[in-house]
Amino acid sequence: MDDPVKSMCEQLIKAVNVMMDPDSSHQYRQEALKFCEDFKEKCPFCVPCALQLADKSQTPVVRHFGLQTLEHVIKFQWNNMPQQDKVHLKNCSMELLSCGTYPILEEESHIKDALSRIVGEMIKREWPQQWPDMLTEMETLTSYGETQTELVMLILLRLAEDVITFQTLPTQRRRDIQQTLTQNMGNIFTFLLAILQQQVDAYRRLKVVPGQDVKARAHCRVAITTLNTLAGYIDWVALFHITNENCQLLEILCLLLSEAELQLEAAECLLIAVSRKGKLEERKPLMVLFEDVAMHYILSAAQSADGAKTNGDQPAGSGLDEKKYIFLKRLCQVLCALGGQLCALVGSAVETKVPANLNKYMEAFLAFTTHPSQFLRSSTLTTWASIFRHEVLSKDPTLVQMSAKYMKTTMTNLVKTGFPSKNDNPSCEYSRVDFDCDEDFITFFNAFKAQQGEVVRQACKIAPFEAFQIAAEWLQYQISAPIDAGNAPAKADGLCTVLSPSVVQWEAMTFFLESVIGQLFKVLEKEKLPVEQGMELLQAVMKYETRDPLILSCILSSLSALFPFVLDRPEFLPQVFFKMFPAITFELAEGSKAPRTRSVKNVRRHACSSVIKMCRMYPEYILPYFDMLYTQVKDLFVNEMLLTQMEKCAMVEALVLLSNQFKDYEKQRVFLEELMAPVSARWLSEELHSILWDPVSFLSFVGADRVVTDPSDEDLMGLNRSRISFCVYTILGVVKRARWPDDLEEAKAGGFVVGYTSTGAPIYRNPCKDPVLALLPNLLAFMRTLNSLFLPENVARLSETFSRAYEVLDVEKNLILSISQPTVDVYDTPVYKSSVERLQGFFCALYDNSYHIIGHSGTALQQDFYTIDGLAEKLVSSTLVHLEHVPYHRLRPLLRMFMKPLVTSCPPEYYAGVICPVLGVLFTHLLQRLISRWQVINQRTAEFGPEDEDECSEESQVTQEMLEDQLVRLATREVMDLLYVSCISRKCPEAAGNKEDADGDEEMMATDSSHLNAPQTSDELTELGKCILKNEDMYMTLLTLSFHSLSWRDTANCQRVASQFCWALLRQVIWRSLVPEAVTWVYVSVLKALQMHGQHDGCNAALTQLALLIYDALRPRYAELRTVMNQIPNIHPEQMEQFDQRTLNPTLQKIGEKKRKDQFKKLIAGTVGKPLGQQFKKEVHFRNLPSLFKKVKPSKDIVANSENSGLVSLFTPEHEEN
């Protein structure tokens, strides 16, 4: 070894040891790192040094550095190396493979990985053209021993991953290697299976021989690596390689399921194989796995891994081992994938019969569904649903029996048990492996429960009577069973908690009952319904008495589920309501001043919702008892404190829903006026008038300007707030629910139709019109007052107690910031709220509901609302006043609850007079506000970087800055949503797709320039959009807003706006005489967006398409666009000139549009921003080799290529071969 090489190696060894020494100082380590990196980049004798360092006499860290250096040389210097140096490096690498490592069990795994990467990098650059014998050399290496065989497997696996899975190569190189692999796949698979069989046989033979343990483990290691390599190929090779020779591969994999050391990797391979998609006839051989032998191996392996015998002598889950548990998961996935293949093949064109031993498969599948692991249970649900939905399988007698068994299994699975923090169920042990905490488990279980409901409904279609019988028996058992509160705390006074045994059983039963009964009435004819049994259950539920709120809530759910049976026995209707109404006023302790517990609130809310649901779904059956219900509601309203305002509103809504069945305009109008009389009297009173119109009086009335020291003072202010809330809630309830009959003839007979439009559509009148319109002036004034509350002088009037009254509610804040809510048991304590929390909720509800009323008024009152004199001016001067002071969390409901329904429900004849003036004011304000705010956000992110923001959020979680930024982001999306429904027709095609073709390229939407060379119509605009188009200032505001938003730091918004809005808006005005500066700004806006968002594939595709459309449409008239293009970094002038000439002269275009878009994409590539992790990454370059698989296009000149020019010659074999 030359002295310079020896000296350099000694320095490198010292530097590597310094870097890896935990006691080294930061500065010392940095200097060592810099020295090593400079060596890789600049040293002229990298290769000899690296080979010396990689010698197995060195320490593992030094060897690894030497191998890394060799990989670095191949990656970044290979293209410039002389041929003899390449050959030398290749030979040295092969020598390292053959004799440069320790025995397989002694060698470090990272050394093996580094070695395989070196050879893999050479293969990617030289094979097959310059290294045709690579596969032969690899096969020869395997004869050297287990170590070399494992290295060959690692090389082949890395090759498949880089070329197929991760696609880290340029297109040409990737195609060359992939096609060569495909051509040789038969030999490769034969080679891999032979190695696997050889190693498995040796392992099985040696593991039972005393003293041969080391050799056995070596063979086992090679077998595991071979299985991992197979897994990298099974996913993409042609299916016939997998099913070749009577499914030999699948047979081997099934046999290996019984080998404890190999079973997990074998299951992984088997799962990939049976999950393959493709032509049905190619997948049909996979049905061999349904045969007895294969199924026996799968089931035996599952039973062995679970530690339980089929006779149940051992407890399930005994001796839980995580590796065994992972293996069980893979086996479960294998059975699920088999079920998917079964559903695809049976009943299809390939004529696959139902397997003879389907019952054995279903029993095996059911065993996983009954396993203690909640995760395994949930994994089976999708397959159960597919099988129960299958047109052929669902009629098989085996499935009919199995559906009943499944539903009985669900009785256990629906019970919420298995918390990781507990030990009261076998599921707990598995949950500790699958979930980090109880919160994660509850989130999972809620989704799991919903999935089970869907599968139960599918099973109910197959066996409806069995399902009903199971539900009935379960309900009867729960009614007769004593309540078990479990380990409830002493302060619960004997009441259950959410995790008490009785509660989880009742909740599971109720959910099952709801799923079954709902489906029962859909699948059975009326004559076949078990009405008598249903009524017996209903009466049993009505007789059941409990004071436990959690159990009572389940009783209410059962009543609602069984209510459809009452429709055949209407005489029982009053009894149902007599059971329901006491729950509306339910209290644990009558007259108690303590706040209600959460469970009590839920019972009351549940009862109100149930009444509304019954009145909404079955109004014609309940109408005969309308007077009885009206009397009960009026009795409840006598005591002002008996119900909350929301509960009162629920009762009002129920009555309004029933009144819709009067089908008599005058009768319903009189009733609604009577119902709203107390609200109208209070809302229009002199006292409230001054409060609604004046912010100062309003703040004083609700007590926001007072320092609370006396609780009685707070009670008085609370009463004032409740009276205003009741008025607003009631108005909203009436506006939402009052309607005319759906049937036109009934509407005409009832006096609801007042005329017809020019198109012949009927014009309806709403019976709530008169009372609602009378209240509207004060409501608009109140909305102006609400907006005025955010003025600085009014904010200053808030007392110290209520200084945070206008801030975001904590619950909403957590939702916005995606902070999970606590899911622990909180039902056993009263829900105490501070004074400021109550006032916050009051303001939030008032603001949302007031905008809701105006938004719904357009839908409910239609022309009676839009023809109000001066409506646009009234809306602007009330709902849109002082918007510059309204915070973003109040701006969102304005856009979503008020403006969006106002726009979508407006008849076209009122667009110009009402909608356009309102939208003009709103969008003008939003444009300036959002631009300025997003400038702040973009600047801050540019200064600190998104990573710093993430770090900050992890440190402090909730910060005001983060909350404000997220609110701006959400408000921006609401703005764009409003713009979309206002202007863009849903028929408008998106400018770019998100799909990918077989080669991973983005979907290229046709960019035919011919359609750009003619004046465009406004087909992509709605009627309102066309109306806005006539107002140039307003339309330009929308254009400016859309193109500005492309560069705001919100990827989802950018992709949507680029694909749906920008071109649809711009194409309407491109044929006008546009100012060159405006054209330049539009185009630069798109390029800036590419700089910010181009790293994301979806945004890149949408923005590239948009830029090309703009360039094609405007470049012929505006040379400024060429000037902009010339400023793009790293642009090729010759290619730019060629592309530009084709744009200016469409007749020169002789290339396909997809290729043209690829050219444009390369031209603007310099504008595309990179993520921070990629900005300083050194690029790896691959040199394309001569293509091996270039197709020669057959000549179409028959006369020139054929001796006979007759018609017969067209059908000769020679011509067909050409």
C-alpha cells in the first residue's frame, strides 16, 4: 500500500472513531465529519482507501465507512470513471462479496446492507447492457456459502425495491432493468425457490441434530432473507409465476406456516400473493388455497400461534408473544384477502364455483372474529360485509347459517371492553400491544362499532328473523338483569359510570337493536313483520323504570328503534310519548341548585331529539294526537326555568314538523302565529328594541360590563340572556322546519301555490312568512349590534370578569388545533362552567343562530324574502357592517351559514338586485383582508420555516399565533367554497388530475390548443357567475382573489383553486383587451405558486396545467410572457425558442399533447420549489445505456414491402408477422 493511502487511512480511522465516540466534543466531531466528507468529494485515491477501510480486519464502524465511501464513488463519480477503473471496482466489490465478510451469524447486518447497496448501485448503472452475466455471477456466488447467498438475496431485493417499489431511477434506466427482469423472471423465480427449498431442507435436517445448532440457524437466516426477497417480487411479477407448476410457491409458503422461525415471513409472502389484483382468469388458480390441505395448514398455524387448542382446553391468548401476535394478524389478513378473491371470482365470467369446504373457511374466519384481540376482530369486518353483500354467496346455505353465528358473535364484540389500562378482560393484554392509551382505544372502538353496525345490517338482509330473535332475546335479558354499577366511585351514589358493566351491555344491545330493526323494516314486506313480538318488546321497554341516566338514555334509544311497530298499533302512541316526556325534564334530584351532570343533560337532549325524529319521520301517524302534544308542550313552557332554551326550541320544532301535515296554509299560518306569539311579543317589545339596536345597552342587559361578585346578580343576567336566546332559537326552529307539502297537488289544494315562474315551476308561500318577516327588522338590527361588539370601544366595555368573552371556545379551539378531547369517565360529576364560559357560549350561539336564520330565510321564504324592499342594502348595513373588526372565528359562520345558503337558494331573477351587491361588498373586503393576513403568515413561515412551527407546536401545543393562523386557513377555504358555489358550474372539468398512469407519471389532461383559438363561451360559469361577469370590478376582484390565493401557504387550497377556479374565471376575459402588466401578474402568480407548492405532486400537476393553458391562450398577443419565461432559472434557450415558436404557430405542432406538456414541465422546472430536506441534497446522475428493447414500427406501405400487392397478400403469415 502506498504511503499516501496508508497515511490517509490512518487519519480516516481516527476521524471515524471521533465521530462515533459519544465523549467527543461537538466541535471535534464536526471537524472530523468535515474531513471525511471532503475526503469523499476531493481525494484522488478514494477507492484504494475505501477498500482498505472495508477490509474485515477493521472495526465494524470503520468497515461501514469504507463501504459507504465506495457507494458514494459509484453514485457520484461512476459516469466520469475510466473503464478500467470501473472494472477494477466491480471486481473488488465481487471479491468483498465472496470473501470479505465474516460468517453469516457473526457479520453485522449493517455491513451486509452496505455491501448489497454497492453492488446494487453498479447493477443500476451497468445491467444488462454492460454486465450481461450479472445474474449468472450472482448464482455462482450462492455456491460459496450461506453468507454469500444471503448477500445475493439482499442485492436482488434492493434491485426490485429501487426499480419497482420506490422507482428511484430515471425512466429509461428503469424500463431497461424492469423489462430485463421480466424477461428473466422465470429463471429468477426458479432460482429463488430452489434456494428457499435447499435452505429450508437443511434447516429442518440440522435443527434436530445435536451440536448443529449454529449451522441450522445459518440456514434459517438465509431462508428468512430469501422469503423477504420473494416478497419484493411477488407484488408485481406476472401472476403465472406465482401460480406456476400447480401453485408450487403457494404450497411451499403454506408448509412454512408451521415453522416457528419462518412462519411470519412466509405469511407475509402469502398475503402479498393472495392480495394480487389482475385479470380474473389469472387469479382463479389462487382458489387452490380453499382446498382442505391448504386450509388445514393455515388453521393449524393460527391455533398454534394463539396457544389455544380447538377443544378450548387452554385459555385464548395465553402466553402472548408479540411476534406470534403479528403472525396472527398476517394470517387474518391472508384469510381476508382470500375472501376478497372469493367474492371477485364466484359469480363472475370465469365460472368459479363456491368452494366445497366454504364452511371450513367461514368457521376459520369466525374464529378470528371471536378472538380476544379487538384489532383482529375489526380486521375481519370488511370481508364479512363483502361476503354478506355478494349476490351469489349470500344465498348459499352455509352463509345463511353463518350470518346468525356472526350476529351472536357481535353481541360480544359490541361490548366496549379491552382498555389498555385495565385487566378485566382477555382483550386488555392485546390492546396494550395495539394502543398507546385508552384515548387511542376509544377512538378505534368507535370506528369499529360503526363498522359492525354496517355488517349487522348486511347480515340482517340474509337472516332477518334470526336477527330479530337475537335482538329480542338480548333486550329481554337486559330488562330482566339487575343493574351492575361495577367499581363506581362512592360519590356516584350508586349510579353507573360509562364503563360500568350494565352500561356497556345496554349500549351494545341498543346499538344492535337499532341496526337490526332499521334493516328489518327495509327488507321485509309489511305482512311478514313480527309486529306482535315487536309490540311486546316495546311494552316491556315502556314498563321498565330506572333513575340511572345512562341506562335511561339506552331505554330512549330502544323506544326510538322499536317505534315503527307502533304504526300498526296507533293506540299505543300516547303511551310512548308519556314515557318520553318525563325524560325531557329528567333530574337526579328535584329542586337541586347544582349544575346538571353530563349524563343528565344527554338524557334530556336525547329525549328531545327522539321526539323530533318521530315527528319528522312519522308525522301522519302522530298528527291525530297533535292537540295532546301541544298541550303537554305548553305545560312545559309554563315554568320558564324547567327547560333550557335549546330544549324549548326542540319542542317548538316538533310541533312545527307536525303542523306541516295540516296541508292547509291558513290553518298552519294561524297555528304558527299562535306558537310564535310570546316570542313576537318579546322580540318586538320596546324594552328589547332598545337592547337589540344598541351595543352598549345589549352588553349591559346580558351583564358583560359587570364584575361578577354576587352569584344572584349572575343569575339575573343569565335570565336575560336566556330570554334573548329563546327568541333566536324559536325563530330559527320555525324557519328551518315550516314547509309546504311536497306533493304539488296537495300544495295547490292547501293554498300554498301563489303562481308559476316563466319556466312553469310553481311559486310557493311559506305559512311562517308573516310572523318571520315581522321579526326580521329587529333581527337585522341585532346582527348589526353583534358585529359592533367587536369595535374597540365596545371591547373596552367588557368587564374584567368577561374580558375573554369574545374569544374562541375551548372546545372549538381544540377541534381547530386537532387536540383530542379527554375521553375518560366524566359522567359522575356536575358540569360546572365559569361565568365567562357561559357568556362565551351565549355569544357564540347567538352569532351562529342569527346568521343561520337569515341563511335559511332564503330557502324557506323564497321570493317573499328576496323581494323585501332594499334587501341588499339592509343585509350589507347589518350583516356585513364592521367586518374589518369581526374576528376570523366569527367570519366562518357568516360565510358558511349565511352567505352560502343565501346564494344557493336565490332565484336567478334576484341575482342582480340582491346577491351581486352583497357579494361585491363581501369579496372586496375579503380580498384586502386575506392578502394582508397571508403576507404576515408567509413571511413568518419563511423566516422560521415550517419545521420551526412544528417544533413550537410540540413545545407549547396551544398558542394564540397557531390558532389565528389556522383560523385564517379555515376561513380562506370557506371563502373559496363560497366563490365556487357562486361562480363555477359543477360541470366544469378540473384542470388537472391526481391519477397516475402505469409509469407513475401524472395524468396528462388534454391540452388541445385548438379550443383556445376561438372566443370562449361562459359554459363553465353558473348563471350567477355570468351575472357577476357583467360587473367588471367585481369579476376582477374574484380573479385577483383566486390568483393571489395560489401563493398562500395552504396546499389544499392551492390545488383546489388551481384546478377548479383560476382557468374557469380567466378564460371568460382572455379575449378582452387586457393590460400587459395584468397578464404578467397572472402568469407570475402561477409560477410563484409552483415555487411554493410545486414539491407536492397534486399542486404541481394542477399549476403546470394552468400555466400551460395561460401561456397557450395569451402568448400570441402578449410577448411579455416570453420575457417571464426567459427569467426562469436553468431554462434552456433553444428548447424555449422551439416551444415558443410552436405556440405562436400551431400548424408547426406535430407532437402529441402529452409530450408537449412534458416539454413545458421541463421548461418551468426551475420554478418548482423543493422541500427543505431536498434543497441541499446532492443529485445522483444516471447515464442511459443503448436501449435493448426499442420497437421497430412496421411499415404501412404494403406495396413496397410485398411482392404481391393483391388483397390475398394482406392475410399471408409473412405479412401478419410483419
